[in-house]
Amino acid sequence: MAGGKETPRQKMIGMMYLVLTALLALQVSNAVLEKFVFIDTALNRQAREVEEQNSKILSKIDAEVTKKGKREADVRALNKAKDVRQSTQEVLSYLDETRATMAKITGGGDDDGYDENGKLIGAKDYDIVGNYMIKKENGKILKDKLNAYVEKLNALTGADFKPLANDAKDIPMAKDDPDQKNKSFSEYYFGNTPTAAGMATMSYLETEVLNYEALALDNLANEVGAKDVEFDKVVPLVRPVSNTVASGGKFEAQLFITAAASGTNPVFMYNKKSVPTEETVNGIKYGKIEFTASASKYDPKTLLAPASFEAEIELNDSTYKIKHDYFVVKPVIQVRSAALSALYMNCGNQLDVQVPALGTAYNPSFSSREASVVKGNRTGLVTVIPKGRSKVKLTVSNAGSTLGTEVFDVKKVPPPTIDITARGKGVNYEKGVAAASLTTLKVSAKAEENFAREVPKDARYRVKKLSVKLARAGRQIKAQTFTSENVDLRSWRSLYRKGDNLIVKIERVTRRTYQGESERSVPATTIYSIPIN
């Protein structure tokens, strides 16, 4: 059953039906079977009491509507209550007709199925009721009527009543029973059922219908007079100018008394649109307004832009309106980088872009037409890769709102320098190198110091090709091309003479970029002459 706590009477009815279903499962004797008649009588009596109580609720609703001057909303609630009552009576009439039919067809030809003492003649018959409800599909008709009744209650009250007639798979006590779970509503309630039990089942369904009606009428009774506001909760409220105050600064706030009525359901609006309703720990309902602030024109001195919104609270027949003014602060974008003056072309320039004014709400996105943009692994971190020499405009947005655009110059990558060593020692181009030391050379390219510090992932160079010549008095003695930074000259050693020169020419150097691509680079100096001592 949907909504509300069960009354003691409802709990008792549920317990009686549990007894009923348990007795059915036990295949009880004729003596015990007769006790179904007592259960039927008790359930029927309970149903009459609930029905009488429901009639009183409807009368009270009618009287309350009249007392309050028959306001439009109250009259609508009364008409719904009358509709509930009429629909309930139609279902009860069908249940009574079905009970009468059960008694008659199991009574062996008697007019009403009861003997001169009022006892059910076919109380112990196990077949006729099942045949009538299952094979002749009267159980299916009953199921459809019961569940259609529930749907109508839901439509009239806005509640969420659960279906009254379920198949076994939807009944908790039957869904896990291998002998029961595949039975339909008709089979589960009326299959292999003595007439007395079938009559008790009908009485149980009748009490459930009346209990649903009682809950529906209670819901509609609550609607009558719901437009009257009676404040029963009074709570103090502090509204500070700001909850964050610098040391030495002033804390300012307004102190209010807030009142609320427990039975009301106010509708909160922001700019003509409903907002979610939440509740404080004191039980005060409030509307939560949340939106992304934005502005187009700011005061150049204060960096503030005035803004406002309209709020409304619909409570019963009244609407309370308020216009709230506030200011939008222009976000100040702070960019931290190893190189703030300019970005290196075709390199992964890492920037840390922060907007302190947004605090924890800062979750930026970045875009640029002049560069590729890669978002970092923490808030505000971004890598910008300029595509050409033109200036790069980096647009910073947050929650779909543009915060601003930062403009950066673009500069070329500085050429690398060449480092040549012989047996691990740097070559002295003025004094020369002893012939015995010129068996191997290491020729490597190194990034300019600032470039290596600012974009280390782009400062990876490699000498791919170089040529070496042995020259004597202007004549070439030997020449060879190498495709490695490590140059093997052991076979040249016998050719060396004092006064010769070993000329190294750098043919090709590549740089490994941030994106893993190889880019050709031209060193500052490409030809080196090493005197031989």
C-alpha cells in the first residue's frame, strides 16, 4: 500500500489474510476449513467499519469546503473526493456481485447459495470457484478493474498507490516460491481454493479497496484549506554580507526571523522558471537558485558590473515577488609560466592559468585558433602549441561562460649548439688536439639554456648526419660521412700529420617535439676545424 502508516485495524486485516493464505497452503481439513467462514465474516465486518469511516471523511471535506466559502481550489478537492467515493462504490458493487455469484454457483441450485440457517452451502467445494475465476477469466476481469481503480486514484490525488491485484511474481511472499511464482493473479488467489476461502479473499480485497479510499480521501482532505498559511515554525536567520572576512576587517550581517508552515508546498521561481526545493535542518523549505554569472560591460575602475534577477514564491493563492540586485566581478586571469613574454613556435608551452575570484567553482576550458591546446592534469594547467609565428589568442571559459582572452607573442626556437668531444674531453679549437686522441669523436647538439629550462620536453636534439675531412695544406686527404653522433676515426690515425686539420661539418640535426614529432633544426655553427698536433 502506498503512503502513510498502517492503522491497527489495517495491520489486523493484513494478519488475518496471512492466516488465510497459510491455511490454503496447508491443504487443511474440513473442520479447519470452516474457519474461513469466520475470517470472511470478520473481514466483512471490518470493511463495513472502514466504509462508514470513509463516508464521515467525505462529509467532513464537504463541511470544511462550505465553511471556507467554497473557494475554487477547495471545491476541486471536494469534487475529486466525490469521484473517489463513486469509483470505490463501483468496485465494491462488482466485488459484491462476484461474491454472490460464487455463493450461487456453488450452492447446488439454491437461489442465493445459503441454507435456511444462513450457512454457505458450497463452502467446501474446491473446483467451482477456481473454474469460474480462472478458466472463465472472471479473475482477469477482476484484476483489471482493481488496477484501473488504483490508476484513477493516482490521477485524482497525485499519490503513488501500488496495484491491488498482482501476479505471484510481484507478491513478496510468493515470488521466491518455486510452486507459486509463475501463477497469475487468478491462479494464485483462486486456484484449488475452497469456496469459503474464495469468499474470504474477496472480503480481503474489499478491505484493501476501502483502505486505499481512506488514504485517497485523507490526501484530498489535506488539500482543503491548504491555501491558508498558518506559520508553525519560527527560526532565526543570519544573512551575512560575506562569510569570508579578512583579519582586521568588519563582519556585517542582517538578523531576521523566518517563519514557515509545515503543511504548505511553496513553489519557488527564478526569472519565471521553477527552481529545486530543498529543506534546512530546521524543516524550513527554500528554493535553491544557482546560475552562472556573466556580464559584458564592467566599470574600468572597480571591475564590477551591476546585475539583477527576479524571484517569486507561489504560496497558496498568493505570489510574493522580489527583485534582487547583485554585482558581477570581472575575473582577473593570472597566467604563470616559465616564459611569460612569448611562446615558442611548435613547442609545448606549459601555462598555469588561474582565476582566484572563482574559487572552487573554477573548472576552465581553453581554446585558440592559432595554436593546439592540451588540457593538463590539474585545474588551470594547459599546454599551448603555436602553429605559426602569428600571435596566439588563448580564450579562457568557465561553465560555458567566456572569462577573457590572453594574447601571447610567438618566437622561433633558438638554434642548438654543437658540442664535440674527443675521448670524453672537449675539443680545443685554438690549441688543437693530439693525433693520438683523435680516434673517436662524440658530436652532439645541445639546446640553448633558457629554451631547455622553459620547454624541456621540446629541447631534445640529435645529430643525424655529419661529414669529416682530413685536410693538409689546403688539400683533402680523406673524407667520410657518418650517420651517428659517435664518430669512429681509428682507421684514420696513420694518416695524421702535425699541422693537419680535421674538419667536421654538421649536415643534419633534428629536434624531438612535445608531440613526439621530429623537426629539422639548423645549428648556429655548422663547420668546425680541429687542428692536429
